[in-house]
Amino acid sequence: MSEKKGSGTSRTARRESGIAYSRSLRFWLDPSNLAVRLQQAGPVLRTKTGPAVAFQMNDPALIRKVGSAEDVFQFWGTDPCLKDVAGRGITGAEGRAHRERRAVMRPALTAPRLKGLGTSVWSRTGGLLAGIPSDRPVDVRYEMGRLAAGLVVETVLNSTLSPETLSGLARSRSAVSAGMIWKYTLSPWPWLPAPRQRAFRRATALLDRASREVYDNHRPDPDGGDVVSLLKRAAGGDRRAVEHDLYALLLAGIETTTGTLAWACYELGRHPAHQDALRAEVDAALGADASAEGVRAELLPRAAGFITEVTRVHGIPFLVRRTRDATSLGGQSLPARSVVTLPLGALRRDPARYARPDAFDPLRWSPDARPPLSPGSVLAYGLGPRYCPGAAAADIMGPVALAALVHARTFRMARPGRKVRVSLELTPTPKGLSMVVAPRAPVAEGGVPPQGGGAAAGSGAGTGPGTGSCPVSGSGVAPGPDSGSPSGSDER
């Protein structure tokens, strides 16, 4: 693919979907930069944004090497500038301490323990969805933030939050997320605009309050094998240590789940045929009345494909590491404390891996697609020692929550054609996305729920043009009326 061809494709995509690219993020969010420029730049590219210099890894082998070598490349969340925010619990730990914190929680996040998670997510999504107005446009980012916080707390942490705290987390998530980006980016120049600092402090204080509520309202499983029970037992009575881990879990879990669900709603509004097909899958798998009993993600392959494609298209564009000492990589010398970026978005837009890589096509992940694609290729949960410990839970939560949403409601754009922006935050989230979330129209007696694959159904996927179609979701750079935003977070 030539530079000219790539740029033309990007301009067409922006014109059709109304993407509003931020100038500061254009390098990461413009498909012509990601899919073309980086491929031509060699294995390591020195980049500069304002005063910040970074080394971009363009070779997949180097990306995996950097992501896995924690003794050489420091995880961004453990940086001293973020000590007061991310330097708590599992997120702020390194090396042996990090491995030990993961080991404590691991038994609660294995497949046998998660058998009932689908049923719980289905039930709680229905309860939380009741709080979303159906008679007027709603702010999708806020509503999905509230839904994400409720699901993480109630289904994974076996606890509850007050309605005020739940709403507060949804409103303040952006301030925490953006504040961490600014603190990390400006660490050599430690200042932040005063209003942003005040909003950041209020938001982190709310996270502290939420952690205390989760601790106090925790309902342990009878066998004591749930996440919070394991953390309490390992802490030996040290309440503050448990609250630090809960703080980290809330920060990471709410952040990524909010972005995934918000972009999923956006794509539902853009592709009514996919929305109909998802609803038909739920009806076929669970029945039109869809009892909460026995809901499992494996019964919903189309929903799983949709979530994977959301992640591929709208997920975190890159991960960040920092060299601990001077080192050499890809033929270049990297000074100590150099910022190293891993362009996951470029991999997810690689035309050698995906046919029509800029198109939103959940069918590319279908079990029937030929050649088959692996959801693992989108690196949705990071890589190396920082691979998300809750990946198995997220694989259940996303598809089941999506299925519950389309089973109960119909999503449509409140202002068709209006541009949707993306905030500079840890994960890409659509800013200004207003939608009507109306009650689902009843299916006529004896009627057949509508089937559909959407305009992208025949787009195909694989190693080149002409390969079979498939469905699933992933994370990368947004091609829709929004673009993804840079992130240094690969903890979920």
C-alpha cells in the first residue's frame, strides 16, 4: 500500500463517518499514519510530540519483547509521577510484589469460578438499564460509565455502591483518566492547569470513597473464594492494603469497560442491521423472554464478535513503557528513562492481517469465517507480565452485557451526522455521543426476529482481499465518527 493510497482511504473514512481528529492525536488516530507511515519507518521510529520524545516499536516481535521484559522496560503506571494515583495495589506494584498480588486474586478469576458470571451480568445489566431514560436522548458515555461501574462492583467484587457514588464515578471517570495522561506526559514539567487539578483531586477522592464502600458492603461467597474475600484474607487485617487493591480494580475495570460499552452503543446506532441480528441471536439462544438462568457467553458468538470488533476498531491505540537504563533495540540506542510506545492500533489496522481493516465488520470474527481469526490477535488485554488478570471475566461480561442491552432496548442516534469527538484519556471514549435508548419493539406473535449482517457483512477478513467474512471485537484506532485516544494502560 502506498502513502498516497493510504491517505486517500483515510480521508474517505473521515468524510463518511465524520471523525473529528484532534491535532495532538492525529499521528495515532489517522489510519494513514498507523497503517502506512509506521510500516515504512523501520522497526524503531523516533517520534516527537511537543517537548516529548518517544521511540515507537513497529516490529511485532519488538512489541512483544518490550511488553514482556519488565526488568528492562518499566510499566507506565509505576512511574513516580503517578504514585499518588496508580501507585496503589496491584497496578502500582512491580516484579515479585506484582506477581504475588495477581496470585492472590487468580483463583477467583478462573473458569470454574466464573460459571455463574454470565447469569449475574445479565440480571444486573437489566437492573441498571432500568435507570436509563427511554423518553429522551441520553449521554451514552455517562450511562455506560454508570453501567460499567455497577457491573464491576456487583458481579465481580460481590458488593454494592450507593446511587450517589455510582453516578459520581460515571461523571468523574473522565477527570481521573485524562488527569493521569496529563500527569504522565508532563512529568518533566510538573504542572497542570488549576481547574484540571481540582477536578482530578475530587475524582480520585471519589474513587477512594467507592473503595471504602465496596469493602464495607462486600457480600462474601459461602466458600470465601471471591476476589474481595481472597484479598482480605491475604492482607491479614490490613484494611488499607485491601482498599488499595480495590481502588486499582475499580480504576482499571471501570475505565476499559466504559469505553467498550460506549463504542458498542455507537456502532449499534450506526448499524441497525447488526443490532437486529444481535437481538435475533439472543432470542434464539435464550428465548424471547430470555430468563436470566444459564446465560453463557459461548451461546452468543455474534455478540462476542461484535465486542471484539469494537475493541479492534476503537480500542487503546498504543501502550507505553519506559526504559529503566540505557539499552539498544532494533538497531537504535535508547537512553535511560526513554518513553517507548507500542502501536497496537497499527497492528489492528494491518491490511496484511485484515481485509478492509478500516471497516467495522464484526462478522470477520465468526466461527465460520475462513480463514479463522483469533481474538487474541487484537491484544485486547495487553501482554507480558501486565496481561489483564480479569481477562476471562471481561470475555464474559462484554458479550452478555451487550446481549442484555439489545434484548431490552433499541439504540439510535439522537443527532444523526453529528461529529463525535474523543477525549485525551487512558482509553478511547466517545465524547458528546447522544442517543435515544428506546424500549424494544415487541415481536409479533408467530413472527421471526429480523436477521441481518449489516453493510459490512461481506467485507471479509484474513490475510488479504477476497477471504471469508467473520465476527468479533478488538481494540485499536477508531474509524467511526470518533477516534481512539492514546493510552498507557493495559491493566483491566
